[in-house]
Amino acid sequence: MIPLYIGISFLTFLLVYVTPGDAAEKKLSSQGVALSQETLDAAREKMGLNRPFIVQYGDWFFSVLRGDLGDSLKDGRPVAEKVMAPFGRTMILSLLTLAVSLTLAFAAAFLSVLRKSGFFDRVMRVISFIFNSLPGFVVSVLLMYLFCIRINAFPVISNGSAKGMVLPVLSLALPLSARFFRQFRSEMLEEVSKHYVSEMKMRGLKDFTIMTRSILRGAAAPIITIVGLSFGTLLGGSVVIETIFSYPGIGKLAMDAISDRDYTVVQGFVLICATVYSLVNLGTDIVYSVLDPRVKTDEKNN
Amino acid sequence: MTVNKRSKQNKAVNKSRKKILMTRLYVLIVLAVILLIIAGIGAFVTPNDPYKINAIMMKKAPSSEFIFGTDSYGRCVCSRVLAGAGMTIYGALFLVISTATVGTVLGTICGYYGGVVDTVIMRITDLMLAFPQMVLAIAVAGLAGGGLWNAILALGISGWTLYCRLVRSRVMSIKHESYILAARLSGCSDLKIIVSYILPMIVGSVVVNAVTQIGTSIIWIAGLSFLGIGVRAPQAEWGSMINEARGAMQLAPWAVIAPCAAIFITVTVFNCMGDTVRDIAD
């Protein structure tokens, strides 16, 4: 975990380091200082841009460990402070989306597996296939057209109010739950095909009992992993959705920073997303090994 | 007796199922080829000039001259959808083919030789997987300043890891087979063993994975263009068309719906193909 984190921070630093464009120039022009060779040199000296790469990286790395992500090139505010509130709002958006998609996908997959190839299963497969082929931004634009222009039910701009959250959450949740549904369904079906299920059927247990008692337990571990991995997609998707609905989250902040060429904020955004994503995956790994102790023994045997 | 009968029945069921899947695959391949042809020649057979700004014909509803209407600059939406098809579809194909190739080569080296190279490359894939792919792509494409090549590069940076890991594990399980040992004993060089005896065994699973990635890649490239950090603005591209037109969605919904439909149809065809190929491989 620690070497991985050093790697993450190194790559994030490298990303901005190799970017064409000069941070000192950017900072001066946003402060309205006249650009001349002397002022540029002075700013470079002050920002430490003349030092060797590895020294700059080390300095940056240790300040990150102290929770200092540098200052924004645009307004000089600390990035950590600038990013904190939007990050919280993105987390709210992501967790709501996750809750909605898990509920939808789980219920749908459960009912589909209960009557495999039945009417409900077929309908759900078609619906999930459709939403699987629709990118989040297409869904959101269509939802916007439907609910903001045709029926004036929801606001176009989402400022964090409960009503404004509906469309962003739906735009993220519909494609995600379609993917969840397909994966959950196949995980549950794989569990159904195992021998113990036919044995339980022979003993006369009801399908519903077998599903809730055994199959869900068997499929739980892979499902947790799927959810953990989807968190990355969710963070990427929320950049798009936040931009569309002007939701003041970290994705919107990052897109604004990209168009302002505010490198340090972009750097902070990538670092925070990677950190959250790795922590989520570490968490799912731990939950997985609790749910399915075989993983642990496998690793020991290897 | 009964067991025998049942396995025969199963075989028959599997055979007919495979036949249905193969028919479906042929139909989808034909559809995909049609899409590829449209994307290839689309830019040259547009009914109107896709870049001609026409102040009199702004936001006009679909008509016989402008089949999908015009956008807020008076440009023909149908022509722009056709002209933009190549960017998205061939961009995605290029992304898939290049990441699959790079991943396969690196994965083979890792799996076959092992050692330090393997460790280093595997640590790099671990590192790439620690970043959410789209987040990294947005940052890279955004900082690099947009453009189709930067978008492809940004998505490719982490895209190859999928194939690398897959190929590595397949090569590792194959290289201890007795026929590989026999080839080595009879004096084949490593290159000969890899090219003639190992690659043919793994190319199938690489292709299956690559085909399932085409639809997703189209979504990614269109998504980056939608954000304004993929294909640059005047150039017609589906994602950027949706982004340009969504401001005037109230007055000219066709300018949004046409590229949305184009993305949906294309991704559906390629996703269907991916699913079918995977079902056949199973």
C-alpha cells in the first residue's frame, strides 16, 4: 500500500511536471503582473521551479503528507481548502448514486434470477442493455430535455438542493445500475448452477429460501468487488455530470481548473480521486477476505 | 443410460445455441461493417457542407433539404453526424487495437521471461489500476490541451493494462505445457516459440476482450470530446456536437437528438457484437 501510494503521488506529480506550459508564467499572468524575464525568473526562483525534478517532487510529496496540496495558480488559495467542500459534495452525489443503483440493480437481478428467462428477466435484460449502451452524458442530456424542457419538473442547474440532485443522480445511476444488473445477474446465476443448489431443491426447499439463504451469501463477495471497482467509473462519470448540471463538485472544479490551466488544482483532483479509489478498493479487499476466507488461504499457499 | 441420453441432448442444445449465436454474430459483423463504411466515407458524401455557417437557416426543423434540421449556426446536423462518425469510430478502433497490441506484447514478455522485467511491468499496471481510468484520462487530455490524439493517448495510458494482465496469466499457464518443452528441446528459439506456439493460443481471448472494449472506447472518446478536451470544436464529432447543441436544446432538440442516436446505435451494435463474441467463446 505505501509503495503504491508513493507511485500514485509520483505519477500525479509527473503528470503536471511534463505538461507543456509554465506554472510561473501562469501565476504571474493571473495576478496581473507584467511578464518580463526578470519577474519570471524571480517567480520561478520563489516557486522553486529551478530546483532539480527529484527535489521538487520530494518537497511536494512531504507537503502532501502534511495535507498541503500547494496553492492554486489562479487565486492563490490553498488547493486543499479549495477542494474540500466540492469533494464533500461529490461524495454525497457518488454515495447517493451508489445507493440508488445498488437498490435498483439488486432488486432487478434478484427477481430476474428467481425466474430465469421469464418475462421480467427478458424485459430487464433489454432495458439494461439499452442503458449499457448509453453514455452518462447522453442520458443526462435526454433527461434534461424530458424533465426540464418538456415537463418543467426539475431545475437545469443543480446547486445542491434536494430537487436539483434528482437528475444528476439519475444520470449517473441509470447506466451504472444497468452494468450492475448484468454483473449481479451473472454472479447469481453462476451460484445457482452449483451442485448444492440442486441438492437443496431436491430437499424441497423453496426457491425464495434458497436465494435469500445461500445464493446471496455466495454471490456477496464478488458483488462487493464489482461495487468497489465501479467507484472509479463513478468518479470519472461525475466529472461529466457535474459539468452538465453545474453541480459544484470536485469534477466541475477540475474541469474549470483545466480550462484555466490551473495545474495545482488538477493535480490535487487526480491525487484525491486516486486516493479515494485505492482506499475503497483496499476496503473491498478486506471485506472480500472476511466474506470469503478462501482468498486468504489461497494467498498463503502461494 | 439416462445420463448418456441427457448429455447427447445437451450437446444438441449447445450445438443449436452455437448456431444461433454464430448467425447473430454474422448479422452484427455486417452491421458493424456498414457502420465502418459510413464512418469511412461519411465525410465525403454529406448532403450539405458540414462546416458551412448559414445565418438564415439557424435552428431550422428537419426538412427535405436538412434531414435532421440545422444547429444554432445553421449547419446541417445530418452532414455533421456523417462527418463526425469517422473521428469517433476509427478513433475508438485505433485505441482498442493499439492498447491490445501493446498489452499483448508486454504481457507476453512478462509471462514468458518473468524476473525483473515482469516485476517492474506488473508494478506499473498496479499503479495504473490505482487511478480511476476516466479521471486520469480527463487530467491527461485536459493538461495536454485536447485533440483526438491526446484523447487517445490519455485513454491508452491505462488501457493496455487490461490486456497485459490477461495475456501474462495465459502465457504463464501455457509455457509449462509439454509441447512448449518439446519445442524448446528441439532447439526452437524463444521468439519462434512465442510466435508459433504461444501467441496462437492466446490471440482468441485477446480478440474477445478487444471486441467488448470497442463500445466502451467510443463512449470514452465521445465523452472527452463532450467535455471539450477531445476532438476540438469546429471539427464535427458526436460528443462535441451534443455539447455545442445542448444550450439551444429548447429550440433545436434535433441537433442534440441526432448525435445522441448515432452514439446509441453505434455503441449498441458494437456492444451486441462484444456480448455475442464472448458468449461464443464461453
